[in-house]
Amino acid sequence: MTKLKNWSKFKVERLNYSNALKRAFLMLKQQNKYPEDAQYLMEELSGFNYTQLQLHRNEIVPGDIIHKFRDGIVRLGMDEPVQYILGYAYFMDKTFTVNENTLIPRQETEEMVQRIISDHSNKKQSILDIGTGSGIIAINLALTFPGDDILATDISEDALKVAQLNADNYQTNNVFFKQSDLFKEINNERFDVIVSNPPYISLDEKKIMDPSVIKYEPDLALYGDNNGLEFYQDITKVADQYLNIDGSLYMEFGYHQKSEIKQIFDDNMPKYQVKFYKDINGNDRYLKAKKERV
Ligand code: GLN
């Protein structure tokens, strides 16, 4: 507590970039947090990249920036993710509004979206994104394929508000949002692509997770029952009814869930061929299921 007091008493008005960062690093280190978050926060607030910050290190940090920076450092000290502090996160080189009602986009998800993009045919397609959260998957696909019709659902009204904000920001006119618990509100519709990055963490994994995730990211976006498998079970039971004959289902999953998920697909979607893909770290991460042609 005294440390925070020292920081707030500090005459921030007269700090240059170098000293502001030094002070923030020290504070975060003392609290066993991640000092590199301070660097990232300052880069985002100032608009300077790493090299520019070096070049400007002796300049006094402007008042509005240093006040936001100080506030941000205090919040980092309480484990708040830097993306919630900033109010946005990057996904596929674009910024998306995020808040405590939405998962922070992960890099692994970019790889799945990239795969959907490279698999896409020249024809216009209909796409369903289940559990859209901040809308990152749906909006990226909508921007890449302006001729496609994209429906994105989420059980959380609050998440959908964020997704709509992001869609408005990118002025997409081919993505529609609907509140729905999985397929519940989707009647008699079929899609060429269904994609989902569902909550897949089991409750007992909590103990090995970063406090910033546990304390700030929404439980609704993180955890699934049955060891995190609940949504694979529920989606595979009905997905065939919602897919066109040549349709594909893409799902992200946890790095240790491949064999259980393979079993779920064998049981519930036996006519589908399932391909598993690894992420950039070499972990099994997402799958594509497509009906085998007879
Ligand atoms: N589809 C969003 C994402 O991939 C949200 C996923 C979630 O909340 N589980 O980030």
C-alpha cells in the first residue's frame, strides 16, 4: 500500500519518459507483476514505439498521458489485464474494443481464422460464429469476405454490445448479432461454415492460471463443465443439422484436449472427417470437421 502511496504522491507532472518507465518497472517488480506491461502501456498511450521511446526518453511526459499511465500502473498492480486498462486489444493487426464482459483475443485464435480464410472458396458463403464475444472472428471474416453473410451469437447481451460496437467501428454491413445460447435461437438455417472458440477451461485448471485471467476475464467465456468439454459435446450433437452439405465446422480447443475431443466427434459426428491443427507453439489447438463425400 505504501508503495502505491509513494507513486501517487510522486510529482508525475515533471517525469520524463525514462524515469516514468523506471519507476513503473520498479513498482511492478516489487509487487511481483510483469514490468513489460508498463512498457507496452506507455507505447500505446504515447503512440511511440520502443525505439521512439528511447529517442524521446528525456522529454517530459505530457500531463494527460502521465496521468493515464499512473492510473494504469496502479491497475496493473491489482492484476488487471493491460487490454482492459486500455479498452482495446489487437487481433489480426486490428484493434477491437474489449471490456470485462469479453474475453481478450488470443493469438492462437488468429491461426484458426487464417485457416478459415485460406480454405474459403470463391463463392459467397454463410457463416455462423458461436460465442462471438467481442466479435473478433465474425468481424475479421466479414471484412475479408464482404459478400458473405455472417451471423454471430453469444449468450451474453453485454458481450454482444461490445461486438456491435466493434462491427460499427469497422462499418461492416454483412455481420449480424443475435443473443442465443448456442443454437437455441437459430431456426432452420444452414451454414457453409460454423466456427466457435468456446469456453474450454476446466474449473480445476484455475489453480494454474494467471491471476489476471481469473480475476478479470469473464467466467462465462472461460470455463466449461465436464472438464471443459461441455461445448464440444453440445455443439457436435446438433451441428450437422445446421451445416450445408459441403459445410465445415471449425473449433478451437485446449492444448491437452485433442484425444477426448476426437472421441466426441467420432461419437457425435461419425460422418465427418476431423483434421487437427497445432498452434505456433506446437500445441494442438483447433480442428476442422467436414462431411466425407460418399
Ligand atoms: N470468439 C471470441 C474469441 O475468440 C470469444 C470466445 C470466448 O469468449 N470463449 O475471442
